[in-house]
Amino acid sequence: MAQPCFTPRLAGVAHEVVKNSAIFFDRDGVLAIPTFRDGRSFSALSINEFRIYPEAEEAVLSAKTAGFLAIVITNQPDVASGKVSRETVEAMHEILQAQLALHDIEVNYEPSGSLASRRKPNPGMIFDSAEKWNLSLSTSYVVGDRASDMEAARRAGCASVFIDRGYVAEPLPRIFDYKASDVLDAVKWCIARKNGVQDAENL
Ligand SMILES: [Mg+2]
């Protein structure tokens, strides 16, 4: 009798090698509109202040349609310093989730200056997501507006997109793969690069 071409075990192995790709979005200055003052940006401290960029909805939808998981990775040190409550930040994320239908939101509440593994520029939130969502990090992207976002991307092995909001009170990132005008421009570049890689592989 003819044997099957592959065993269930081999089929299982083949299944495991298929990995997902994500676009990791920083929150403030990328999806949510911060307050700009003295050459830097400040996160919203109340629900009333919390605003989402008008182009964010199309950006996240485009990313998902192109096959990416849409995941937020955000440092929120203002909770530790007492400027805003954790409940308020969580309420902001419910708004973000309701409007953008993200796959996930990863938050780090460590204070500024903490070297915790999940606090950007460390890549812990990205690594945790990779495990949770079965991600290939070399085909995933980080979109951010600060050097710490670009550094987290580099440490995780993701491509990086920098949105330059013109901060003059902090060092600009020196290494990134693309400079975007806003989050929609960023996502369009990620999709074009993904398709370019696929085309190259199919040659
Ligand atoms: Mg930011």
C-alpha cells in the first residue's frame, strides 16, 4: 500500500516554521498626539487630553490588511512618577483599542532611567510579543519617534522607521531604515519593503 508523502510529525514541523510578522507601533508621537513643548513631547495626562492622529486608523488597517500583526509597545513612566494613574492609562488604551482594533498593547510602567529589560530601548516587550504571537523579528518593524524606539528595534533585529517630530531637546536616532512623515507613510513603506522582499524571493 502506498505510504503517505509525509508523516503527521513532519507536517507538524512544517507548520511550526511558518512565522508571523508584526509592525510594532510606539504610542505617543506615532498613534497618539502628545503635547509639544520646549523641543520635546509630553504624554497625555488625562482622558480629555488623549487624542489619536487622524491617519492612525488607516495606517493600522493597512498594516493588518497586508498581513502584519499590529502591536503597540509603549513606555509609560508617568505612572511611576505619579503624574497619571495606571487606571487612566488603561482607559486610554481601551480608547486606542476601540478605535484602531490592534492585536495587542504592551506597556512598560518602569520609571524613567530604569534599565528594566522590557523598558525601551531594551527589547523585552518585543521579545515577549515574539513568543506570544510566534513572530519572525527579522521580518517585523518598529515605528517610533524617539531614539529609544530605534534602539529597541536594533536590539531586537527588527527594521526601524523613524517619524521625526522635530524634537531638539534630546539626541536624534542615528540609525534607522526609513524616515517617515507620519504613521501612514511609515506603514506604506513597511508594506512596500515586505512586498519587495517577497518579490526578490520569488525570482
Ligand atoms: Mg513616542
